[in-house]
Amino acid sequence: MININKYIKELDKLKKIPEEDSKRLIQAAGIISDYVKRAYDIDLIVVGGLSVEVYTKGGYMTQDIDFIGVNHEKIMHALVDLGFKRVGKDSVHDELKIYVEVPDSVLEGSEERIKKVLVGNQYSLSLIGIDDIIIDRIRALVQWKEKRQEKWIFSLIRDYIKEIDLDYIRGKLLREENDRFNQFLDLLKEENLYALKQFELTKEFDNNNIPYSTIRIAELEIIAIPRIPVGYYGLSLSPILMGYTFEEDADGEETFFALNSKNMSKDELLNWLESIPKEEMINKKILIQLLKSVFE
């Protein structure tokens, strides 16, 4: 006998989690999946934006849960059991403001590539495979012109490059889609090259006794160079080529601000360093020479 109240209480606990917290939707998907499996013997697979959210560890944010599962009507009944109400073909939980869609009964991808993840140390969640979600996002980019997908496609490829099956992906994509996929792979090669150059630059700084420290902000590792008399200048070669100033933010906290909204060119970065008064940076001339040598 399934204790439905247990699942309703578990969903109710999610009210304490802020809506912007990625754990909220992921835990809801785990609770729903477990109940539907135990009560109706239906396996649900998370696809769409929530799968991207899981793979990017909350970097990407979505507003709903997309499941693939056989027997749409039974899944809808299960959601009603849990306190959802039907809105056309979809369901919504008014108190939690969680929307659930079941766009198809058949996974457009390989069931052998489905990934299992543990949610809240209690529920197992089935995700569309990493190869297939990359394929899905590339199709959305190329066929539906969803430019916002670019950042997340690159993140998925970069973070899972050692796991993805390049031949499988290429075999599923159309020519134009393959062209875009190869562009992302080329970008990754370039980023890896600049990551190596940043490492080489810090080693040269060590060898030439140039003072610096490294500061990590999200995905960025900024080389912080002391500014005389106080503060810092910053630069990064990977994942973006950028110079930084060190200033107070709106909350009065000192942090680094990028000089540009997009990647700087090598010349732009070098020209900016050249423009810094020499009395504000120790060994400025040697630093610029070392950066030029790393770029060669």
C-alpha cells in the first residue's frame, strides 16, 4: 500500500526552499518520479530544461519539469493525487508554483544513455543522457533559432567532454547542426589553449618574482596583480581574455569588474596594460613582455 501522505508532505516541505533555488524543482521531480513508479509502475525520464539544470549543477534555471513517460492519463492522475491540478495537457501545483509537462511518451534519444542521479539521498531521478540533451539543445539553437542555448551547449560540452560520444552526436545531427557542434568543439580547443597559456603565465611570474595572487569568481580564475599604493589590477586568459579593475560594488564590497562586456583581443589587453601608469604596477614592463611571450 502506497502512503500517499508521505509524498504530499515531502512536496509540502519544498515551500521552505526559495523558488530561485535549483534544488526545489529537482527534489520535486524526484518525489513525483518515485510516486508515479510505485503507484502506477511508470518510469519517468526528465528531459528539457530541468535536465540541463541538473547537468549544469544549477547554472541553468527553468520554471517547469518536463517528463517523458508512457500513459499520459495515468501520469496526470498521479499528479492530481499529489495535489496538482490539470491545465489542459499539463499540470500545476498552485501553492508550489511548479508546472509539469509530459510532452511525449517515447524518449527521443537512447534509453541506454539515461543517467540516474540521487535526489536528496532518498529518490532516484532518471535524466535524458548527456549526449541526447546536447543534441536537443543544438537542434533548438539551429532549427528554432534559440540563441540563449549557445552558452549552455558550450557549458555541457566543456564540462562533459570526457564522457560524451562524439560519433553518436554527429550521427544524429543534420549537416547544419553538425557545423554548429564543430564550432563549439573548436571554441573548447581554443579555451583549453588559453587555460594552458594562463598557467604558463603564472609560472613565468613565479620565475621572475612578479607578485600576484589568483582569485576565483564563479568559473573565472583572475590573476590579481597588486596596484600601488592599494588595490589590484586583474587579468584572465581563460575562459575569457579580459582585464579587470578592482572597485566597490553596489553593496560597498570590493571586487573585480571586467573592462568589457565581451572577450577582449590580445592587442586590447596589452594596450590596456600599457596605459596603466608604471608607478602603479611593479615590474610592469617585464609583466607585459612575459604576456607577449606567452601569446606567441
